[in-house]
Amino acid sequence: MTITALNPQVWSKSWIRGWKFAFAIRPAVYICLMLAAVIASYAHWIGTRTIFACEAKLYNSDRYVAYCNASGYGDYEHGAFWFDLEPSAQNFARNADVLFLGSSRTQFAFSTTATSDWFYSAAARYYLFGFLDYEGLTFAEQVLRQVKPKARVYVIDVEGGDFFRQWESPMAQAVLHDPAERVVYERKRLWQRVHESICKAVPIFCGHQYAFFRSRATGAYDLEIGHYRPTNGPVSYDPVVDEDVVKRNTAVATEFLSHLRVQKKCVILTTIPMVETKIGNAKAIASALGEDLVMPEIQGLLTFDGTHMEKESAERWSRAFFQAVGPKIRSCLEGTTITAPKGDSP
């Protein structure tokens, strides 16, 4: 009996055929491995740097992502307003009876049940018109000219003078001065639809970065905290007055307020508590404008990051705020007199 497996000649031919086969498939294996690596790398990039790095639990017919903490997505709300990508949001802002101006500190302070309950009881509409990144008057004033609000009351967060300083955040600079940003923000809007559909169907495909969702109807924020861990810094107050800051910002504020189509008594100045709240500057600016600063000082308030009040503290503070100014707001809403603006008005 011939044992071919041990036949040197047969073994040699089999080895050569096997080697040729391996050599032939090696490029295909290499290509497959490369494709797998590219797909894995792209999937990782999508899951860590795009909107898919954030969760999608807070989407509904009223809310959209204002900001996703991913390097490839980031801000949406600045472009949404400047390029009118959320028309219903602009309409709600335009028709609000009371407009709140400030930054994200203002947003979190008044994105509360206390706020919505007060306005429900007053049968009035409100809109929180603050923006991320310590945004101030420079950007807000530009957008207000587009919106043309009909508000009869303005609540303005002085922010220790920071709201009235003349500057633009990097987000504002991008949308205000680079026309190409419109395309960028239109893509961000479209990706939200994809993000919502996929992440709600298969949550495992999406990450856990924090995101701010914004109400179209009121501008209120909801925070999807993800893996972010709050620091819970206690609120404190800095009574120091910087005369240069007060003088500079009072001049800007005086000019801005002269253009508002409301009675002077219907402009309410406040400042939102935070770590080292610049209460000295805020009071001095309000005094220079001939106004009172409405800021309930409540013990035990906390921030979740040193700047923004955490939810329970915001509820307590906003409830006290409306107890203090509620009668004044109602009085303005019941009146019908609108002062003539000086020049162009927001």
C-alpha cells in the first residue's frame, strides 16, 4: 500500500500548491483587515467626536440639542437662531410677553418648574433668550434685531457686568462672520434627526457625553448629564466694586435699554448666584441705571460646576424671584403703553 502523505514528491507538490494559494489570498486578507480597521476607526470617531457621543433620551417634539459635548459637534443653538434653522423657536421668542436675556447661567436658573408654573398662573408667555459660552449682549442684540420681539417685560441678567461687555464668544464669531457656517449648522440640524432615530432605537450605538437640550416653546434647558460628574460648588458673593467695569458697562446698558420698546419700570435687572457672584458690580450697575437689583439671597444654594445652579437650588431661587417681582410683571402685562424707541429697536 502506497502512503502518499509520506511521498516526498507528492508532499512537495502539495506544499507548493498551498503556498501559491496562501500567496494568492494574502492581498484579499490584507484588504479585509484594512477595511475592518478603517471601519472600526470610523465607528470610534463617530461614537466619540460627533453627536453620537451624546445620548438622545431628552428629544421630543419640543426639544432639540442646543449643545453636545463632542469636539466634532459642540454648539448648535447659536447657528439655529442666527440662521433661523428653528423657525418655531424664533416665533415663540418673538411672541413672548416676557423675555429673559443673559447667558447659560440665566438659562439654568429659570429652566424650572417654578418658572413655568408662575407663567401658567399668569396666563402669560415667556422665553429664555440666553446662550452658552458666557454669551452676552453683543450676540443677543444682533439676533433680537432679526426676531423683532413683542415683549412687554425684559428680565436681564447683569452677570456682574459681564452681560454688557462688548465681546463675542468663539461660537458667536463663527456664525456672525463666516457665511460658510450656515452649511455647517444645517448639517448639524440634519444629524440631530439621524441621532434621535438611531439612538432611541439602539441606545448602545450612542455615547454618554453631556448635552443641553432646548425647548422651542420657552427656550428652557434640560441637561442630559451623561458621565459628567457635578462638583456642587456652593454659591458665594463678591462685594468688591470695579469702577472701570461699572462705568464701561453702564454706558453700554444705557444705550441698549434706550432702544427697548417697553416702559422703564418693565425692565427688571437681576444677577444669577454662582461661586463668587459679582454682586458688588451688579448692584453698582443697577444703581447707575436708576434700577433696583432683584436677587434673592438664599442660604445653601449650590452650583453643579461653579457657574450654573443645580436643579434644586434653581427651583428655590426662581420661586423666590417670582415672589419678589411677580406683582411688577403682572402690572406691566396688564398695561398697554409702549414707549417710542430711540432709533432702531431690537
